[in-house]
Amino acid sequence: MAAEAAKLQAAEAAAAAGVPVPGADVAEVTEGAEAAEGAQGSDGSEGSEGSDGSEGSEGADEAAVADGPEAAAAEGQDAAESVPDGSADPSEPPAPSEAEAESPDDAGEDEPEEVVAAEPVAAEPVAAPAPAAVPAERPVRERAEREPVRLARVPVVYDPAAVEAVRAVLAEGGAPAELAEPAVAALGERAAQALREDPWQVLSLAGVRVEHADGFARALLGGECGPDDERRVRALVVWLLERAAEQGHTALESSVLRTALEKQSVSGAEEGLSAAIAEGRVLVFQDAEDVPGAKPAATEEGDEGPPVRLLLGLDRYALAEESLADGLDRLLKTFEGDDLDWESAAAATSSPSAAALVRAAAVSGLVTHTGGEAARAEPAALVAAARELGLRAYAAAYTAEGRRRLAAHLGEDTAVTVAGLLSGQEGPGREADGSLALDVLAVLDAPQLDVELSATLVEAVPDGARLVLSGDPGVLWSAGPGRAFADLLAAKTCPQVASRTPDPGPIGELVSGIGIGELTAVEAPGKEVVIVPVRDPREAVHRAVQLVADSVPRVIGVPAAETQVITPGHGGAVGTQVLNAALKERLNPGPGRFGGFDPGDRVVYAPEPGLTLPGTVLSADPEGLNLDCAGTRVLVPRDQVAALRHGWAMTAQQSAGLRWPAVVVVLPGDAVQALTRAWVYTAFGRGERHLSVVQGADQGLAQAVAGIPAKDRTTRLRSVLREQAREQAAG
């Protein structure tokens, strides 16, 4: 996954060479559009439900793991029939009259209450030093101005005989022939024989559910198979762990996995787990962490040792976590320091937090740095200071948008993306031994790096170099498995610098409060924060479209093209599918003549979870679809156009690492279960100048902020790091 993610992110990198209500803002922002909207009718009818469900990328509880992705989707917003009545104060929702309930188009005419709050906290000014005049280590890679970035993948050609043999087996078992090539890719050229001997291996193919595999097995094996068939149990164990990885877990407790097997009608779950372990299908670990459910371990002397829990995981993620831990430990051990004047460099920075980061990096090969959007200037200041000292220093962002913001401080050659750095398309390139040719690397957006990408990145950093991992601990974790940055912070095995630079303005004040579990009111004299109460899904869609198309451009001055809608999920009556259909109808109506898209459509290209490349459709030609992505022309090949989605609305997970001048967050009532503090923090923090909240979640919003920090993930990295530290302390 890390390699695939790096390739896709490289394309993205190239593409970018209690809710506060300010007095009468709702009325002012929405009032002027009512006449036009009333004449046209609602732009956002309920439409049909989608099937993708809500995001769920922050983790999954036992039921979601046990029942697979279908259950996880059901926990989101798949079937939204109604939304509780919204209000300016989620803790005291007014009950609308019967007449009001029948006239949703008149909702915006009521004056909301004014919220009184303290003055916004002024941000500590942080200005990164000007780009240092350090000679380039190697020539700047240039690309012809008009040469489009091509997102094509190298086609893989499989043995026709092997594919045909698999098709025959699939047909015999009643499975679709389209699975033939994926089966050969996953199981090798003898896939046909493998499937005939063990039909449940079809579960290793994307999109195949347990009931599909059971039917396929019955068709091939007849009465020989049953729910406790060893082959079925082995395949189920791996399948359940892979589904858990999709929800962010790198391992599962044995009790959770046992319960999940029982829900799949396996009567001998314990024996099945033991067989899977014995065959090496899964790895078993004793996690010596003080966590709920852990039991005291027996020592050789018969005494009780520290509490442990039994975890089971796939070797892929176990090796990634152990490799990452070893790499982090290597950076700490091989760091020798230097005689450079770091103290003067720290004194020259413009804030105490930036100076603290410079001093920490001066004495350690590994440092963590936490802070909000304004604190991003601090690692930039560190990199600029290191370059002034003559070191090869670079700053890497997870997204191309993040790189663009870094480049404003450091220059194009010093700011890179993680994918571009690893692929060699950006940055200093590699040394003869394969390590990156640098002395200092500051990585921003660290929470967005999954465990495999984190391990790949750390492995590439040379011995003796300085690595600073920086990020906002309040945002959603990576779309891929693991929580590498959070585990490193929790392990406390390296110096940590917490920025004291607050994000400015009403949005910054609001988001800062959410980060500590408080949904507080803020003053927004410039209409920086606005709430729009709604009562049902139809009204929520109507208001979102109205804000983007008319109110925000007219009152705030931000055009529709620079306003992003964020909602909890893809499916449901107020998911991205319905919102995008309504927004297209209003902003860029057309027949979708280019694979469902028209010139001017906003789109996102996200073939992998967590990789979001926003763009606008320019045209189509025989090669594919041409996009404008942050001023760079990108060509999406014909066979990949199906991976595009309309992008006026997206989920919070897709928006992580990105920013827009204005953001409209839509919170339907049926999305309450999907909300967490991290989700709200991420979504509300995407707006630079303006945030509108289409609020239908009532008290559920405040409850989510106050009580649910994030959906937990089961990982091992923190334990591995702490065990390393204990062993070193013991000598």
C-alpha cells in the first residue's frame, strides 16, 4: 500500500507545482437568495440513497469488524429519512410549529439568536525566515509548461491460459468472470487449481463477501463443505483482519476476532484461530500495555506479571510497525550532533515556539512537533534556519496543497510532498546507498501517514540525520491502517515540542475549543462563522446549495469555485452523491457527456483512500479526460475516468490536509453516530476565511465534541516503542 500510495501522491504532487452564530449573520447571508431560490424550487431534492455509507475511517467497533464493511456502512448515514430540527443552540432546539414543518423554504427568514462570547485570541505571530540562498544540490527538474501530468498506470498482462482456466472455475461456481484477472494477480498462475482446492480463497479478492464465497464453495464442493470447514475458517480469519485494516486497525484482540468468527457461524472459533496461527496465516502478540481488558501475565516463577492482551495480526502490518519502530530508534541512536550555532538560529526565529523547535532539533535526531494551522510556520522556520547553517534541509507535506503553502515560506525547491520526495520527482534525490540526500527533514501532516508509508519514509532517512514529524493531533487519523504519529506521541520516546501559537480569528478560536472538547460560542463580526439550522434532509441540501451558489459569494466574497462542501458520508439523503448532484444541477448543468462529466465540473480523483486530488474538468480527447488541478493540466486516461467523482462535496477524511477560502459543513441528523471530535475538528478547520454549518444534528454535535475524541484503533506501535525504550534503559 505504501508504494501504491507514494505513486498516486506523486501525481498529486506534480499537480500542484453550542455552534457559534454571529447575530444576524444567517439572515444576511441567506436572505438575498430566498426569492430566486423560491422561484426555482429546491436545488437539492432527496434523490435516491447511495450505498457507500459514512466515512468510518477512524476505526471500527467489534460489530463493524464482525459483520464486515456492510455493517460498518450501516452505522453511518445510509438511510436518512428525516433530520431533527436544527437550531442556533444545539443544546436547546426549538420545536417548530406544524406550519413551519410544512414550509422548509421559509426557514431562513427567522432571525437566529446572537451568541455572546469572549474576544478572539490573537495569534502569536510566526513568520518563517525568507528562503535561504543555499546552492541547489542537483539541477532543478523542469517539465515542459504544457506537458500534462499523466495518471496512467503500467498495464499488467497475465498469462491468457491462466486467466481462461480461472474463468472456467469461476463459471462453474457461479462467480463473475471479471474476477479472473484479479484472481491470477492475487493467487498466481495456478489460481484455477488453488480455487478448486480451496474455494474460500476467493475472499482474498476485492469486493467478495462471505456469502459470495460460501455460495461459490458450495457450488464447487457440494456437500463436502460446511461452516466449520478448516479452509473456510482460515480464509475468514485473514478476511476479518483485512477488513479491520480497512477500518484502521493493524491488529485485533483475540476475543474480538473470536466473536467475529462466531457471527459467521463458526462453532469452533478457538480451534480455528489456533490453526490459523499454527499455519502462519496470522501472527500472535502479547501486548504488555495498561489497556482495558488486559489480563495479568504469568511469569516463569508463577507470579503475575504486567497486564497483557493477546493480539492477532497480519504479517504485513506487524512488519510495518516493527520496521517503523526500528527506524525511529535508529535515528535516535545514530545522531551525533554538530558544532553549528543552533542557539543563534533559534534566537533569530520570530516566536518562542519556533525557537523551541530549533533547539530540540539541534540535540536530537528525532523530534515530534504538534500544533494547528498557524504552527505550520514553525517547522518551515526550522528548515530555513538549517539551510542558513549550510545543511541540506527540506520540508515535506502530505498533500500538494500543503506543499504549496510550504513553498510560500521556503521556495519551490525546498518544499516537497512525501510522495514526490520518496519517488525522486522532488527534493534532493538519493545517495549511493539509497538513502535520501539530506541532513534535516521536517514532515508536516504527519497524522495523515499510515503505518506503511511512515515506515517507508523513516527507512529512507539516512543515519545521523534529523527528522521532525509535525502535525495537528486533533485531526482525523490516516485513511490507511495505523496511527503512527499518535502512537509515537503516546510512547514519549523522543523530544516533543507543543506549539503555543493559536490559530487566528473566529474559526481558529472555534476549532481550538473543539480540540479540547468544548463547543463554545465565538464572536464573528465579519461573518467568519455562520450556522444555518435545518429540519430535514431536503432542506439541508437546499441550504447547502444556496450557500455555495449565492450567499457565500455575495456576502462573503468567496466564489463558488473556492467554496468546499463537507459532509459525513457518501451515501444517504445528504451524502456527497446527493449533494454533488444538486450542486452540479445548480452550478454547471449538463448531460455528463464525457463519462458522466462536463467541462467545468469539479471533481476529485481518489483511487486510494486518503489520496484526494481536486480538479476541474477542462475537456476530453481520445486519450482521456483533461483536468485543471491547481493550475496544472492533468490527463486522466480513459480507463481511469470511472475512478473520478464529482467534487463540490466531499467527506472530512478526503478533505484532511486541504484548505479552502470558504467551507460549508453539512450535518444531517442521521449522521450523529458518525460524528467524533476529530471529525468535527477536521471539517470545521478546513475553512480559511469562512465557515458555514448547515446544522441538523441538534445536541448530537455538542455531545460528539464533548464525549467522543476519536474512534479507537488497535495498534502495536506504541507498545513496541516503549518496549524498546525499556530494554535500552535496562542496559
